[in-house]
Amino acid sequence: MTIDEIMRAAPVVPVLVLDGDEDWAKLGETLVGASLPVLEVTLRTPVAIEAIRQMSKVPGAIVGAGTVVNERQLGEAVDAGAQFIVSPGLTEPLSKAVARSGVAYLPGVSTAGDIMRGLDLGLDRFKFFPAESSGGIAALKALSGPFGGLRFCPTGGIRPDNAAEWLALETVLCVGGTWLYHRGDSMDTVAERARAAAALRN
């Protein structure tokens, strides 16, 4: 799948920081069953790669690795079954390595300079990060103005009470949400949150 197709698959991408000894496939099944098929597992914890491996076997799941900052992490994520890569920022070495790997890529940007470097590398789909602390909706509108055809997934400070405002922007295809799952949550709770998030369509 292309990154554009992935971004259009659901309005909210669960950004998952996973820890402990859980049934990650069950979590994936719960989110996919609630119409949130795109799952970003951040490489912030020791269990992340194993979680990607488990979740990637869930029918209908589109599993990616987030917080990827170097080629070693890229290789580990792809080997575990990641279908897309998300990075907090944009660097030329990582961008070129992801392009060689053939998986979809969503690099983080927060300035016009970031976007211009991305365009030079053939990229036009970006994670706007950290969204709220980088100036929020007003900043993204201003950044989008000089560049035609760009689309974004704002992440960082997106909540159930402001996600719809972000999704209303023409340049926003989806948002990243950290509120869908917290350690210890029941799957019923996760499913309820996920169904509400899936209803937040443009």
C-alpha cells in the first residue's frame, strides 16, 4: 500500500506505546474490529518489535512502526512485518533507506524547511509533529499555504475533543491518537474508544 492509501484507511491512527506482557494480537484484533485498521507501534519500548510481529498477523491490520530514527530500527521493523514507517523528523539518510526498503513512509515535519527537504526527496505526505506545540491548526494552515498537494497526519496533542477540528482541514487525511490504548485497559474500553474515533470522518 502507498502511504496515501494508508492515511485514507481510517480517520485516526492509534499511536501505541506498548509495554508489559500482553496479547498484542488481541489488541490489534480489537482495534481492527472497531474500524481502525492502521496501527502505529512506536519503537519506544522493548516489546515493540514483538508486538509488530504479532499484530501484523491480524487479518485486516495495517501495522507500522513509529519513532523510527535510524536504519537499524528500520530493518528490525520491516523484518517484523511493518508495512509502513513513521519517524519523528525528516533526515536524508533515513528517507533514502526507507525508499530502498519499499515500505511506505511518513516522516515528521514542523517547519517549511522540513517540508522543502521532503519535497526534494520526492515526499509529499507528512506527519505534522508535534502538532499542538508546533502551533496547532493555525500553524498547519500557514505551512500548507505555499505548498500544493501536500497531505498531513497531525500527531501530538490530538485528543478526542479536538480531533474533528483537525480532520476538517482539507490537507489532513488522518490524525495520530495516543488515547486509544493505555496499559491495563480492558479490550471493551479500547473498542469503545476506537469506535468513537472511527466515526470522526472528514
